[in-house]
Amino acid sequence: MMPIEARDVWRVGLAPLLTLEQLEKLRIALVTNDKRLEQGVTVLPRVIEEEDPTEATAACLIGFCALGELRRSASIEEWFANICYRIDVVMRELREPGRISHLLCWFDDTSRAQMRADLLTEVQRTLAERRAE
């Protein structure tokens, strides 16, 4: 089970920022063990300079959701930073700034099999809620 701190950041911070298409893409990646969903990095290949034209091949939980919509590693990193900022704003309003680290550390440090199972549960829950609205 995802720790409460990470789950809260997912439910209150990240999930509301993702589109149905991004959530479904993440669900499929978790079910199929898509290797483009990468732990321990923000994006691959890593960005060397801001104008780097390198096409992204894999990304973390947040970056993966924009993979394909955005092509360059630098664009994924910029999107990642923007999403993290937006999550921090939401969490700050709840008097819990900096909580994004709970979700990111859990994602990076949990075994891949456990991360996939726990996150899939949350993604499916979010999709069911959205579709019921």
C-alpha cells in the first residue's frame, strides 16, 4: 500500500492536474510494465543544456504523463518543474508545502513491482472517480 503521505500528494496534488488521457496512459504503462516509466530519474536521456534537442525516451511518474505530448528531454524537465510547482502551491494551501518529495521518493525507492501495484490502484481509483462525475 502506498504510504499515506505519498497517497495524499497523489490524490490532492498530482492526480487533479492530469487529464483522462494521461491517467489512462499511466494505467496502461503500469499494467504492461512499460520500461519508459523510469524510476530514479526525471527524464532520459538527461538534459545537458536547456536547448538540447535530444528526444526523451523515458521519464519518471510525472514526466511520463507528458511523454509523447512533449518530445524533447528539456521540455519534459520543464513540464516536470511546472507540475511540481503547482503541486506545491496546492499543498501549501493545505499547510503542507514540500510534500511532493513524499510521492517522488516513494516512486523512486519502492520496488518496481510494488510501485506498479500500489500506483495502479490509485490510478484506477482516480479514473473511476473522474468517469463517475
